[in-house]
Amino acid sequence: MKQKQLSTADPSAHADPKKRRRVGFATIDAGVEANDCFKIYLVSSKEEVGTSNGYCISPVDLNNFFDEDGKIYGYQGLKITVWISIMSFHAYADITFEGNSDGGKGITDLKPALQSIFGETLVETKDDLLQTFSTESHFISSVVSNGENLHYNAFNGDINCNSSLEATASNVEVVRVVVGNLAAGHLYSRLVPLVLLLVDGSNPIDVTDPSWELYLLIQKNVDSQNTQNLLLGFTAVYRFYHYPDSSRLRLSQILVLPPYQHKGYGSYLVEFLSNVAISEDVYDLTVEEPLDYFQHVRTCVDMKHLLAFDSVQEAVKSAVLQLERGKLSKKSHTPRFMPPPDIVDSVRKSLKINKKQFLQCWEILIYLGLDPVDKYMEDYLTIISNRVKADILGKDSETAGKQVVQVPSVHDEEASFVMFRSGNAVVTGVQMDKDQTKTQEEQVQQLVDDRIKEIKLIAKKVSQQHA
């Protein structure tokens, strides 16, 4: 990590001493957003270090690493450039500024902040980083040699039929390593800075816990002299014990390195892990707090399996026939069109898709089954709206169906009450005014609109793949 100050001339040094100096009040330092003075590059060769020729990671939210307001204080013209090697994942930071002074908020100590992001991967000098390209050129290969090569098919050999793929599946493989293994733990420790920067809301996993597994997406580049293993991405999965003799897989983190994103590798990893769960006959595969984009990819993968599952298709046909019989929107009680319990269990056993995820896919399967869809769209919207409302009421369980009754007391009467849940789930102690009711209706409608857009998008994509 290098820090240098650009020289500046003091304009007052040659001022006429006879002239009276003007007295003013210094402005309070407003600080600079960390995001505005950082550039981070991923580099694959020595020649890219110190230049802007690497892959610039953008956007990255760095504000969380600098005080409470995410700002850096005390510097003028501050620029911080970081280069990260994708061969060894070491990092070097170059810091330049025109000047620094305490403008009322102190001077931010940059070194601890950089250490909090890059940890032990941060080297002191540019030469230190350059040296790693030769001393650690086989770092990924050494980790892979300690892992287990897996050979489950993904997308029938096609990584993503909708992506412009630059590398074929023939030179891409997935290697499983147990995090309790020293080499695997070492690799993950070096990946932590990228996880913190690129995976929203993530925290590092425990590299001493052997229940953690890394699934490494590796590209093998073979030339006349040697084989170079390149890490394209990875997913961290926790293996739980499930009574009596099975296990459950929970996907906790997934990251495709920025230079290789939007090429289908994320879908490849999700599909591959799904096939691992099926082949190893685990109880199910779940995901820890999936983000919207990942949920979209996951649902596309699961839909591919469900569209080929005969018993599911028969259940969908039955539900679609029921929907097509009449105007559900005009009925006092609209059925939720839930899949039969035996189908839910069969999907979990055969495809390792848990109930919550299957219900998300079920709505899309019904949409795909409507022909023509426009004719039955009003009833379909009613089904989705009812489901969204039911989900909201379920989440609002702290107040739904509860009553508050005041009871006589010799103490503070305002603080004396009992609360109980009404058996018929009717709330008598809380009334919403018209504005609150309107706001709630608008929020529900927005959720319904967003869900319909998502359903249509996924239905269009899987229809193209299924054709």
C-alpha cells in the first residue's frame, strides 16, 4: 500500500508583509464519499498493474467501511486505486492526494479502513503484488488438486442457451472442496474482500467448520507448456444433518467474478448444485435470503426440471381446468389453487425443491398452462392478489387476530391490560382510517404488479428454452 502527497505551492509565502491579512471562518470539512475516490481493478497480468487496463469493478459500495456516514475526511484531491490479482487474489492500494488538513472532522486514517476491506490480502508495495504473479501462479491449481472433481451435467452441456458464451463447457468444471481443508480455507480467506464488496449483506463463513463446502467453477486453459486453472466463480454451501440418515444443502453465497458475469456461469453453478442435490439424494436444497436477481436465476433452473416432471404437469392441467371453468373474480371466496400435498412431497423428494420455492414456481406453471392467457388473465390476477394478501396478513401476525382489553388495577390503569388472540382472527381493538386503508391497498397492488411482471418474464424465458 503506497501513500504519497502531491506537492503544492503556498500562495501566501511571497505575499506583501505590509498587506493586512483578512480574517475569515474556515468551512467545516464536508468530506468525500468513499465511492467517489476509489477505483478497483481486477488484473490477470503484471502489465495491468498500475494501469487502467484491468477490469474495473463498478459499482461497489465502499461507504460502509468508512465511519458511520461513509465519508473520508481531511484530504484534498484524494484518489485511491486498488489492483487485485485474479491469480492469487492479493491486493495493492495506491493512495494519492494534493494535501491533508483537519477541517473540523479530523483526518481519516486510511490504512485501518483498507485493512478492514482487504485484510491479509493487502500487500505493502506494487513490487510485492508483481512478485505474486510468479510465486503464486499455481495457487488455484494447488487448491483444485485437494478437491473433488464433480461430473454432473448442467444444461445438457450448454451453459445458457440465451447467453453469448465465450467458453464452452468442455473446458469448464466444478470442483468441490471442504472448507475445513487448509487449502480451501486459505482460498476462501483471500476471496473474502470480493465477497464483502460484491455480495450484498454477506458475512464471511467459518473456515474452520467442515460442514461448509465450496463449489469452485474452474476454467482450464491448456497451452503447450502447462495447464492454467482460472477461478470463474464459486458458491458456498452448508451441509446440515437431517434425521435419520440424510442431509440438507443450504446455498449461502454465490459469486461469479465480474469479468465473467452475464455469460451464463451463475446459472451453470445453480443448475450444477441442483443436480448434486438430486444425485446425492439429499433431503432438499434451500437458499439463504436470496436476492431478487438470484431468485430469478434459481426459479428458471427449477422450472426447467418441473416442466419435465410428468406428475407436476398433470396437476397443473387439473388446476388450469378448474380456473377456466368460471369467473373466479366474481365469487365471494376464491380458491388459492395450491398444488396437491402429494405433488409437493414428490417434488421435494425427486427434485429437491422445497415447498416455498415450489409454490413460487407453481404460479408460473399455471400461467404457462393458460391458453389463451389473455382470456383468463382477470381470474389469474385474482389468484395472485389473494395469495399476496394472505402472505401479508401472515407476516403481520403480531397484530392480526389480537385484542387488547383494559383490566381494573390499583396501579397505573393505562399500563394495565391483557392481550389475547381471537379465535376468528377478527381485530376489534385496532381501526385503520381511510388513508391507511388506501395506502395498504396501493402497496398490495404494487406487490401484485411486480409479481405479475416477474411471472411473465420467467415464463417467456423458460418457454424459449423449453421450445
